[in-house]
Amino acid sequence: MRFRTIILLFAASLFAVYAQAQDLHVRIDLSEPDQLIAAAAAGDSHAIDAAALASFMQTAAAAHLAKTRSLTASDFVRYAGSSEMTTQLSRMQLSLREWHMSSAPRAEQRVSAYLPTEARLSFTVVVVLAPAFDTAEFDTNPEDPRVFVPFTPSMLRARVDTYLGEQVFLLASATQLQEWRASNRRASRRSCMSYESAAEFRRGIALLASAGGPGLHLCGTCPLEQRERWDENLRAFAPDLQSLNALLLATARGKVNAETLHSQLEAIGPVPWQVVGYRMAVIVERYFGLRVLPSMFRDPRQLLSFYNRAAAAQNLTSSQTPLPLWSTELLRLLEVEPPTGFDEHF
């Protein structure tokens, strides 16, 4: 729950999500791993002169770690000469080159087709190389919003671009959710909880957008272990959907209060939402075309209705195991209109 709260607070500091034309700007800051890896490659981290060390401590990543973890210049000097750095130095150098050759504009372009034309987003991705730094952290400074992401050895350029695309979509999504909350203050608690629960499925749309479309394997550039783990997660699509149907239905019926919902969301974790959201988005895009998915960004509840129509049509023509469907009662309680006015095809 803490992560969901932080990301929404961070989203609130981003520039307005609504404008006349789509405007996405992502900057990448590699200054900290640049200097740390260079110091490790020099072979004697203790020989770093005072001016170079002062420059290092002024990087956004080092300043963030000094503020949040009380790390000092001496800590960074020791880390530069540690066995962790020396044993992985060649892999880190390779990954650093991949980061430098990555393209923020390419990531922006990849996900732009899945965002509304009015979406606006501007932030800096600060790459951090530090011990035990393994999850994204957010700085909510409205003048310069940033996301601090862990530096991972041996990350290939294609994976870097995918990761950047996912961050663009997720933060745009969180910003939209903050806007929705502000404009629906008088909505019922049950309506708000249903909307915000359905918004969790945008984790899956973010994965589809970052991959570049349904024709590409999401983990095509991942290590074999990660690819096999994702394929295994996808095989749980049907039971995951049924479990989430039960949770959403209880929420829509008013049988789950906000505190219970939040604890259940925390217990479920992000993977089922990613898996179900991703599979639904893939099926919807293949049946209705890409142009319908930005409407799911505005109202994530629509994804369930569009998916049901596409899945029911596929079940009629396919000899494969039938796709699971959301309950008609759930769709009625969510007050989601059935898809109309769209071309339908597989």
C-alpha cells in the first residue's frame, strides 16, 4: 500500500495530464553510475581526489541516497572498491553502455499510441548504482519530479527501452487517477473503490505498451529464467481472473470497505493485475484494434466490458480452452456500457 500511495503522490507533482496535444518528455540521468563505475575501473577508489568526489556527491542519485539513507562520500568510496563492484565490473560497464545507447524518445513513441492524445508527462529517470537499491523511488518535488531506478548489471538496451516505456505509461496512468479523484470528490465510496480497483489493470496495459504491441513477446529480450517465469504467470490467467472477479464483485456490492480493499490489494500483489490486464489488453487490441485502448486509459472499467465482448466472440470460433469472462452482475454494478461503434474482428 505504501508504494501505491507514494506513486500517486509522485503523480500529483507531474505536469497536467490534460492538454490539447500529447506531450511526453523523459530525461535519463546516468551521472552517478558513470562516475562510480569509472572509479571502480581505475582500480584504486581511495585515490579519488576531493574535487571528483565532491562532483560525485552532487549527482542527483548520490544526493538522494545521502538524504534517504544517510550515505556519505566514504560509503561510496568503499563501494567503488568492494568485491561486488570488482566482480561485476565488466557486466556493469556493458549495461552502462546499453543505458547510454537507449532512447527515451523511442520509449515515449512506443507507448504514445496507448495514451490519449491529451496526455502530458515530464519527468527525469535517475539511474542509481548502490548496494541494496532494488526498487523505484519517487521524488515529489513539483519543480523537478524524478523517479530513481536501480541500475541492473547486464540489462540489454531493448530491455532498457521497455522499462522506460513501462514507467512512462504507469506514471501517466497514476496522474490520470489523481485527476479523476479530484474531479469525482462527490462520487460514492463504492464507485471510487471500484474505479481504483479497475485502474490496477493498467499495470498490464503498461506492459503491452512498453513491449510495442501484442505481436511481440513481452520478455523477448529477458534472460531465459525471467521469460519462463512470465510464461508461467500467463498460464494462471483464468484462475487469476476468477479471483479478481470475486474481489471486484464484493467491492461493487459494497461488501468491502476501503481498508479491507487496500489490505487485499497489498496481499494480492501486482502480478495478477499485470497478467490479467495484459491478457485482456492483448485480446481487446486484436479484436477491436489499437485505437480503443486509450479509452481504457480514461476509464479502466471499460476494459472489462470490451474484453468480455472480444473473449465471447473468440470462444465461439476457437477450438481452444474457452476464455474466462467477467460476471454480468459485476459489469452491471460497475455501470459499464457495452462496446458500440467499433469494428470487430480477429
